[in-house]
Amino acid sequence: MSVENIKAFSIIGHINVLDKVVMTLGKTGVFQPDEVSNFYSDTKSFTHISSSGVYAEPLSRISNALSALKITPEYKFVKNFEPDFQEIDEYSQKILEEINHLMDGKKNAQAELNECKRTIEETKHFENLDFNIEEIQKMKYVKAVFGRIPKENLSKLKKYKKELIEFIPCTEENKYVWGLYLTPVSMADKVDQLFSRLYFEKSTLTGIDMIPSKKLVQLEANIEVLEKTVEEYTDKIEKFAENNKEEIIKYYTKISEYNLCGTIKSFAMAHNDYFCLTGWVPVKNAKSVKAKLKKIESVDVSVTDAKDEPQLSPPSKLKNFFLARPFQYYTEMYGVPKYKEIDPTKFIAVTYVVLFGIMFADVGHGFCVAIAGLLMWYLKKMPIGKILVPCGLSGMLFGGLFGSVFGFENAMDWLYIDILGMKSKPIEVMSSEMTNTIIYLAVGIGMVLLCVAMGLNIFTSIRQGNIGKALFDTSGICGLVFYGLICAGLVGMLVLGVNLFSIPYILAIAISFILIFMREPLMDLVNGEENWKPKCWGDFVLQNIFESIEVLLSYVTNTLSFLRVGAFVLVHTGMMTVVFTLAETVGGAGYIPVLIFGNALVCVLEALLVAIQVLRLEFYEMFSRFYSGEGKAYEPVKLKLTHN
């Protein structure tokens, strides 16, 4: 039920053809490898085959090339292209060397350009000097230091005239004066400390081998040359990327495919000169995969049905029609079903949408949620977006029944009264008589859904061959009878005014509960277990008394949890009443803005809360009754290729 049938493959062949087998399986895109030890009990004489990633280094080179060229990595479908390792290795080295040569050229030119710009900025502060700066810096007995000093500290230099020769100011900028100080080499350390205390900041002037004003002219001319060089390298890189993109992507796809196929080889085990490889293939692909493997010399393929091999823990491949498929997101969030377990995707697709619609019943808000979901999917590819679209439409449907449009509870009276000729809309949430009805209906919905969940558990247990669980589990036939009889009795008494609790009726409830109490030994007995009797009946009875209390509480709490369905119907009306009250209090020009803001706030808060609360009902109240989610996902070794 929504889990695709799958076949178990056991492949044996000569070690020399292992790589060919691995590549064949990898190219099919449907083979999921599994541990050989899971298929064979005695593997002591088997050894794991070393699967060093020989394609890892070429793949790294090609990935670096794509990154350098700013090309988005993708897997393109390529026909008739099967390069060997040597060709792949040589191409990856060659292409990366060519790219690195271009990138290094641009990098060096950019570095020179940046240094040239920095030198210009530094030199401008000293352009009014009429001597060669480099010659001054090379003086043997006098030290020249260039930099800037805060203006307020410039006057303090008068105190130290005896300790230095001269401070020559050049230019002023903001709060600083740029210049140089000259001091005998013998006093350099002392003078450097002095200027440091005055917050003098040194400049790194290098290569100024002429008068600064002339050097600036030379540097400005050099800037134009370097900028042109950087631009030329940029053009070369862009053209290189444009001319080689398809070829690089082609090799990237093939190397990735070969590297991925290597993961299959890591599962293989060897015995003497032969290998053994095991895994899973969907039924619809089994024949074609087997036929391809049989063409390889010395290869023997054994195929069995996964349903006949439950001890191997087959993977589960979910299969749902397009309307239910978005809800696989929630199923996988909880856990993948076991191979013979029911896939709850269809169940959650129906119940989630209906419960969401009831709790979020407003035509306007439902429309907004549907549009938001559509945008979330098309713009951001968010899985939750595809779920919100039907949920929003469900909210619109139930909102129509409740007559609520953006909180206006009488907005649809024209339809029901004027056109359809009804006395009022179908459900008047605001009426006091309807409050109890809504609460009763919410609990009733919970009772029905819990009974359905128990029915699914019975079906799953029978399907898995666990007859004992189907009969005596708390969610088995006995549990369904016990819970169903109590629910029917309460509905008859409180709603219909009929007392069903006769002696035979109560006796049936008691017997079903006793069977639940004795479920563990009875389940083992029915399932053919040898040691079905408890070791100590006294301990068993005492332990089960406490467990029975927990079971009874679970029935009650699971049922009462559905009160939140009715509560949210009433909460929506209450919150919108507050919004209208605030809008009327503000009045005038503020009425519409308050109404719009209030609707937006209520819509966002309710959508978030309802989505979480319905998911809680699904996972904790219903899934816990029939679904374990302890399976493993079907994840074949494959690349997601893009066809041109």
C-alpha cells in the first residue's frame, strides 16, 4: 500500500570483472547496495575489497576549475562519452593548469594595481617635497621618517628641538598633519619613542626614486596600464569559461558518475578470486538490471522477492499519486515505513487537509495561505509550500460553511439567504447553542479517526504476519472493540439519549479489556512463541496493572486532544472579534489600517499554530496507534542528470 515492491539482488563473479559490474549497476541508477553480511550469515572467510577513491583527485580538480570560473556545477546527460581514467586524469590536470595560469596572471596584475593605488595615496601627502624620497631614506648618518601626527600634538614638538634636527610638515588632512622628521641615527631610538608617545603614525613609502610630483605622474600612467591588464585577464577568463563550459561539465558529470559508482564497490566482499555484492532493485527494473549483469562474463545473479526476505530489512520506496505526494515530506519527517508497513501518506494527506480546514475556517485567510504556499514552492522550492496550497483551499471551503471572510462572519449571508433561500448560513459559530455542538463534533472526529488508526494497525499487523498483535494489541481488534464500545455508549447516552450500557454490553467491554490486559502472553501464544508464559505471574499481573492504567489514560488523552480542533474554531472568531473591537475603538482613518494589520497578524499566527497542532494530532494521537516509521529509505546510487 503505497510502498513499491522491491527485489533482493545477490551478485557473484570473478574479481576481474568487479569494476565492470559496479559501473553497470551505477549507470542503471536504481541499485541500492547493502552489506553482504546482512544477506549471508557466514562471512568470516570473506574480506572487504579496498575501494580507494581513484576519481576523488580528478573530481577535486574539476570542481576547483568550476569554482574558479564561477560555473554552477550540474550533471548533464551525455551520449556516447566513456573516457578512461588516464584521459580523465590528463584532462583534469590540463584544464586546471590553464585556469590557474589565467587566474594567477589576473591576481598578480590586481596586486600590482592595488599596490600602485596605495602608493599614490601615500605619495600625495608628500607631493610638495622637491627632493628624491628614496635618497633621503638611504642617508647614512641621518634618519628620515615619513608619516602623520595629530594637529594638537604638533605644538608639543617645540620642547624637543634639541633632540631632533627638524620636522617638516607637508600637507594637512582632517585632524592630521603629514610630514617627516629628521634625526641623527645615534638618537633615532629615543626620537622614535618620543614621536610614538605623540601618536605619530609611520607611512611605508617605497620605490619613490624621484621627486614625488613626478613619481605621481608616473604612477597614474601605470594605473591605466594595470587596469587594462586586469580587464584583459578578466575577458580571457570569461571567454575561456564560455568556450570550455560544456566540456568541463561533461567531464564533471562523468567523473562524478564514476566516483559515485565507487561507493557500490565499497560494499563488495571477496572470497579467493571471487566477489560478492548484494543490494536492492525495484521490481519494475529488476529484469533489465539482471539482463545487463548476465552479459558480463562469469557473473551469476540471484534475485528474490523482498517480501520473502523480511529478515533482510528491505528499503521502502514510497509511491503516491501527485495529490498525496507532497505529504511524503511529513511521513519522512516521522520516519520511513518498514517494507510491509502501511505508508500513511494518503491518510495524512486527507486528515491533515480536513483538520487544517476546520481549524482555519476563513475564506479570506485560506486564500492568503494558498497563495503563500504557491509562492513558497515556485520561488523557494520549499516542500511545505505544496502542502499549504490544499490546506488553504480547505480553509476556504470550511470558511464558506462558517460564512467567515477576513473575520466578517456575515459576509456570505447573501449566498445562503438571498440566493439559496436558507434561513441562515449552515454553521453559526457565534451562537451560544453552537459552542457545545462544535466541541462534541471535535471529540467525535477524534473518536472516528482513532478507530480508523486502529483499523490500519490491524491491517498492517495481519500484513506483516503478526496475528497476535492484530488481535490483542491496545490498537488491535480487542483495543478497537474496547474503545469503540465505550465511545458508542457515550455518544448514545450524551447525544442520542439512548443508554447502551446493558449487562451484555458491559460484559463485552470487560472481556475486551481483560484480553488487552493479557495481551503479551496471548500475542506470543498466537504467534507460536515457545516461551509464551510469564516467568512469574504475580510480577506480570502487578506490572500490567500499572500499564493498564497508562493504556486507559492514553485512550482518554488521545480523544480529548481533539478538543483543540473545536477550540481553534472558537479562537478564530474570538481573535477576529478583538480585531474589530480595536478597529472600531480607533475609528476614522485608522479603522482600515487596524483591520488590515489585525487580519494579517491573525492569519499568520493561526496558520503557524494550526499547522503545528494538526501535525501534533497526526504524529502523537494517530501515528502512534498504527505506524512505527522504523524502516529505511530506498536511496539508489545515482546522479540527478539534467537533459539538454
